Amino acid sequence: MRSFISTLIVAALCSLIGTDNSYATRGRSVAEEEKAFEFSNVMLDWAGPDVNNLLLIDNKAGDDDRNEAFIATTGEPYMYSMEGEAVNDRFDTPNARGPLTWRADGLPRGLSINAVTGLISGRAQYDQAGSHPVRLTATSKRGHTHTVKFDWVVRDTKRWEWIDDQYHRVGEPLKVKFQAHDAIGNKLTYKFDGLPPGVEFDEKVGFVGKVKAGGEGKYKVTASVTGGNATDTTTFPWTVFAESRAVAVFAMNDTFAHCDDVGLVGSPHPVLVKYFLGPSDSGPIKIEVTQGAAAVTTEKGDVVGSKSVIIQVTDRPIGWIRFYSIGKAPSTGTDDITIKAFRWVDGTWVDMH
């Protein structure tokens, strides 16, 4: 910000702050007045010929716009990024009249500063989640310097992609997409606990193979990936049915996990069903509301529906069908609406549970 000194400004300043101010002493040359101004706590902004445009601004230590190295900030003492996220941040220096030299102490591992441009770049490593006190300093060729302090907060990143709850049958061929993503390029190693027998992991695909005979049951799978001095772990359930069992599992909002089993009253919500038929099953599948204020439909735009729908199936013994559920009243609990699947066996509907 440039200051213009004139007799008019000096007179206006005297009327505003009093004649005993060190800056406003009469009898000095303009050069002397400017020199005296350097030691005052007043900064002038001359915005035009009207004396009412004279502004008095507190010139506190560390906030002097005549400091060529002054680092402008928003005032919030935090910077944020995720582990593995690309960072390209630069602080503004509005008073710089030439190149500055930069230094940053305390940056998260994986980030660095360009001493010439001041650009902070890189990716925080996957062991850097937490708060890192940073001291950022800029220095001009004339020896002006300015330092700001802030915390760089790195949020944790799970390198495993999300995986739904898994349902399969003994002997069913598997190809379940599941991968870990490392944006930095660290060499990764993998470990799995609780996999059904016969299931293997291919890091380019996910889970492959098929569950061996006798492998029916409920499994709790723990997947761990390690790289860059950090390990990310996720856990999910895997259910395996016996070959002879006829069962249907519902994926509300197209996910088997129950975290998103919610919908709006009067709106159709997609439900994907994976069914496993018995060796002698040949008929259709019926979807029926057996409890609660709800309806079902096979039409996406239907907001009325009915108590039940019958769906013909072509894939056997394992396949997928879709229907839509329509809530008729707000839910008051987790079990107040029950929708079941039935198979046609010897002239009667049999619950697929």
C-alpha cells in the first residue's frame, strides 16, 4: 500500500489524532515526515482528493504491509489434507517486490516447500494422520522476514475400497472386486484372516475361486494392506450357504450391508435380490410384504404397488431379480416392515429363508 504525504494530509491527521503525535509534528520536510512515519503505529491510505478518504489503520507488529515478506492468511490457523491427497498450496505475499526465500518446518512427511516459489506440494504419507505444527517463513532480498504458524491437519485415508457384505454358495465361482489404492505408489503387502476355504485374493481383481465343499457358514473377514509405514484394515461379513439350501438375500438400495436400509415414505426404493434355488425348484419367486405399512412393485415409477409381486426367474440355480419397496408410513423401529421371498414348490409357496 503506497502512502502519499501532503500538507493537506498532515493537517487532516493533526485534526484526527492531535498535534502531539510524533508523526504530525510541524516544521519537518516531507522526507523527514516519511521517516518519522516509519516509527509510528499509523498507516495512511490516500484514496482521493477528499480528506474524508483518509484511513487510519493499526499497523501491528507482524501485520505491516510494508514488509516485503508479509504472508497473507485467512486468519484460520489450520491447513487440511488427506493422507495420499495431492497438495499444491501457495501463500499470497501482496507486498513482495521481488523474489522471496521460503522455509517450512514441521510439514507432514511427504510434503515439501519450494524455497524459490513457496509452493507446498506432495502427498502426505499414510502414517501421517494427525495435527502437525508448521512454521512458515518468507524472507526478502532486503532482509525483510515474516513467519506464520499453523497446524497442518492430515485426515486418515483407508486405502481399501468399500466392499459390501458377501453372500455365496458352496461351489459358486467367485469374482468379487476388491482392491487397495495407494496414490503415492508404495509397495503394498496383503494379509487376510477369516476367508472361506477356497477363496483367494488377486490384487488386480479381488477375490476369486470358489468355496470348497463343507465350507458353508458365517465368516468375519479381516483384510489388511501395508505400505508406506502404515497398515489399513477393514472387516466385513461373508456368508456361505450349503448347495442344497434355497434362500434369498435382499440388498436394500442395492447394498447387502444394512447401513443404508432407509427410504422415504411414498417413494419407490430399489431392492436387489440374490436368490439360490434348490435342485428341484422350477417356478417363479414371489416377493411379499408380510408385516408393516409397505408395498412392493416391479415398476420403478410405481408409487402405489401391492402387497406382493410374482417374478419369473431364468437364471438357475443362482441369479438376481429386482423389485422396489414403497413405505406407506414412517418407521418406528428396525423390524416393523418385513418383506420376504417365496419359491413355488409342489403347488405351494415356501419361504426362502
